[in-house]
Amino acid sequence: MMLKINLGVILIYLFYRLVRTWKRVGGPIKAEPPATGEDLVEDPLCHTYVPVTHARRVEIDGKTVYFCSEKCLERYKLDKKQQ
């Protein structure tokens, strides 16, 4: 009788470990994979590097210029007007 109880406890423990390992390996997939070599562009005003997909792109004097934010873009335009 005691042997059956011990064997049952061991089997339950092994099943528990198997399920726990299975859940850890097959866990949820991350929503956003890590960046994979995306090009960076430099903001001409604050010299911050930003990924191309996140940069604010504007055509100025026939040349594409990238900014880190709308705020830097507006400041750049204001500085150009004052020159």
C-alpha cells in the first residue's frame, strides 16, 4: 500500500515537472522582435540617432532630412527662417 502511494506521488511530481517545462518552452511569443539591423539616421539639430521607421521625414530644398521628433523639426524650420 505504501509503495503505491510513493509511486503515485513520484508520478504526480514528474507530471508536474513535465507540464512546467512544457509551459516554459512554449510560452508566449514576444509582441515585437528585437531590432534587426535597421538603419539609423541623425537629426541635424540635436544630433540624435533614430531608426528610419521612427524618424520624422521631411523634404527640404530637394533633400530628405530626418528628425527625431516634431519638436526638432519645428525648431529647425524656425532656425532656417531666422538665418
